[in-house]
Amino acid sequence: MNQTTAVHGEKISLLRVLGPAHVWALGVGIVLVGEYMGWNFAVGKGGAIAALIACWAAGLLYTCVAMIDSEVTSTVAAAGGQYAQSKHIIGPLMAFNVGLYLVFAYTMLEAANAITLGYLVQTVGQMAGFAEAQDKPFIVLAIVFLAWLNYRGVYATLTVNLVLTAIAFIAVVILFTAVKPWSTEMLNHKEILNGLPYGWIGVLASLHFGLWYYLGIEGTCQAAEEVRSPARSLPLGTMAGIMTLLIAATMTWYLCSGLMPWEYLGQATTPLFDAARLTSSTPLMVLLFIGTMFSTLASANGCINDASRAWFSMGRDRYLPTWFGAVHPKNRTPFRSIVFLVPVALTFAYFAPLDQVITFSILSGLLGYTYMSIQVIFFRQMWPLDMIKRGYVHPFHPIPALVLLTICSATYFAVFLGYGTQLVAMMVFFIVASLWFHFHRYKYVRRGDQFTMNWPRPQGY
Amino acid sequence: MNSFQLIEYAAWALSIVLGLYMLFDTIRTNRAYSEDLLTSSREGEIDEALVIDPPHQGGHL
């Protein structure tokens, strides 16, 4: 019997099984690794106080991102997230670029997580007396195993993320409590903090790695087509996610900056684990090691989920070959996109240096945030509040959009200070990709089919 | 060969098995179902009745 005829229906869609907790796990899961490692390079750029200013400035940036995202996503409930939003609000060329930003940001972040995981396992091996321990087998295993999990189904994937993320977050809270933040018994901010060693230019430079506290929270809206109630679950999961991260980031800064001098903290590979070691408590060391591993796995897992949804959506709209727009009939996942992105992530994880991979991820994210600030102004002008019902309305418009644009501009300058060549290279890449899309690919797009939202004609058109 | 090298070989082996599983399943699925069906998902369609193959709910039983 031809198996095609065995299917009980004519269409296949992604599966709507997720709730607000999964959305929270997706967003926080991608980001929480930034608290375990990476944020502290901001300390190296401008000192501990500069890192705190960067933490809160980036927190403000991402609060704006979360609020704007929550409003727009509650009306554009489609896989692809910001890609689908920009397609409807600004147009195809912007959407193509945003889709690429998303795929790059998440695939690079996935590669960075795999590199870190491999490094951690290698370190454990070396500490156990195996001097020849390798990291590569574990880098490859992390990417392939998590891709397999994503391939098998979204519910299991994000339930795993929920467990991993919850444990990693609880580990931070336990460590924070264990160092007795209400006393100076273990923390010594008065002696350790040294103001701004590089002045305000150091504060600006530290913004680059300040993003690491929250990078990826906007990934929640990639689940739009798989949540049971998008208008409720997405804003709830996203806003709960950014609140969790603001708390985790501040706790992380407070306990690390009170335990370690900035000269060490600014270049530590695993600052939270090092903080646990300074407490001389074995259970805390084990807990924070587990937290570090889990946060890395959860981040890579969420990144595979998000990158594949963005790639899938672009394929479905013919912005890329339609082959990528397929859904697995049994697992109900975008299986071809998941499989296609595995070798891409492996290549970056295997051959590219960690700081370059992180910088490309940050830059792709930053380009996406810049576009969001412009997009939401268009959205409110073209479809005012009384024209389209939103699941969430962000307050004080257009202040969040303007604040977002301002902090993004400052962060571009911060990235330029340290990684100017990469910034220029990335811009050139996106210009070439845009030309390819405009002159070659767009002729394959069915122009009417790509706009799917049942919205009224925009005001002024 | 020390015990850590055994773990490394196990990691390589598991990676190959999982990678091949995804590859073969992708090829098998591509052959078993028509391209029109596999690419029939449409953005913005919210319809619970679209569920096919009920025993397999994407990990949600």
C-alpha cells in the first residue's frame, strides 16, 4: 500500500501542545547560560561597576525587546517570530534579512554552547588525570543529540528545557543564598570594587558583553505556531522570562563581584562555578557544575528549536527553497530544517574560535533588535490599537522603541571598539545576501500567499 | 586505551548513530509521503482538526 494514502488528512501542521511554561523555558533556557559564563567579559572591559551598569542598560534594552515582542507576537502568531512580523509590517526584503539574523544568531549561539560544553567535559577529564582528554567528541555529541531531540518532537524538547532551566536557575538562587548576601562574612564589595578603572569609555565598551546576560529572550516568539494559546502564552512566557533574567543577572553580578577581584573575574571562563569553588563547599561546587552543564545544554537545545523554525518559515514562504518548509508527518517538526542546520552548527563549533562565534551571534541579535524598534513604530502607525486586537499592549509607546534604538546604537559602537572588522564583514554579508534576494530569489515568491494575517487595510494605504 | 578514551569513542559512536537515524528517517519520510503533503503547512492556520497520525503527537501522548 502506498503510505501516502495512510495519512488521515490532507495537511500537516506543527503541533500546538505548548503552554506558557514551555515558552518561559525556551526563552530563559537560551539565555541563562549567559549568567554562567560570558557576561563577566564585560568586567574585563570596564571593571565590575561598569559591568553592573551594562547589566542594567542591557536589561532595559531587553525589557523593551520583550514588551515590543509580546505586543507584536500576540497578533502575528506564526513560526519564524520576528521574521513573520517584519514580513507583514515592513516587507519581504526586511523579512529576509531578519530571518537570516535569527538563523545566524541562534546557530552561532548553539555552536558557542557546544564549544563550552566540550571544554567543560575536557576540563573534568583533565582534572581526573586524563591529560589527553579531547573536547571534540562532546561538541559533536551535544549538537547531534539535541538535534535528534528536536527532530523527535517539540513537546519533549521543551519539557527537557524546562527541567534543565529550572535546575540551573535554582542553582543560582541557592548559591546566592549560600554566600549570605545580607552580611559581609563572605562577600567583600567594599574592598574589591574599584570604581571605573577605564572611565566611562569602559562602561560603553562593556555594553558589548552586557548583552550576554539576556541574549536570546526574544526567541520565545518562535514557538508561536506551537503554543495552545498564542495571545496569552507568548506575552506571559516572555515577560516572566525577562523578569527571571533580570533577577538572575543582578544576583550573579552581586555574588561574583563580591567574591572575586575584577582582574580575575574579567577573564574567568566559568565565573559562577568559580564563585562556588570560593565557598569551599563541595555540594555547591557540584550543584554549580551541574547548573553550568544544564544551562549550556538548555541554551543549545532552544537555539536548535528557534533556528530551525526561522529557516522552516522562510522555506515555506519560498524565500528559500520550499524543500525546507516540510513538516514531519509523525513528529510534527520541521525535520528538514533541523537536519540541514546540523552540519552548519558543527562547522562553526569545530573550526571557529569561541569569541568570534559569540560576536557574530551578538551582532546578528543586535541587528534584529534595531529593526524591532523601527518596526513597532510602523506597526502602531499602520494598525493603531483600535484597529487590531492585541493580546498584550506595551506601555509608554514610543518611549520603549526610542530607548531600544538608542541603546542599540551605543552597543554598535561598543562592538566596533573590540570587533570592528567583524562588524564590517557582517554588514557586507547582509548587503550581498539582500542583493541576491532582491535580484534572484524574490521572483520565486508567491507574492499574495506570503501575507497570511487577516488584518484590515493599514491606515493611510 | 584509558577509560576517558572509551567515553570519547562512545560519544563518537552515539553521535554517528543519532546522525544516521535522522538521515535515514528523513530519506524514508521523503519517500513515503508526497512532497505536497509534507510541505502543506501554512502560516497562520489554527486548526486542531489538522492533526494527522494521532498516535504520534510530537512527543506529547
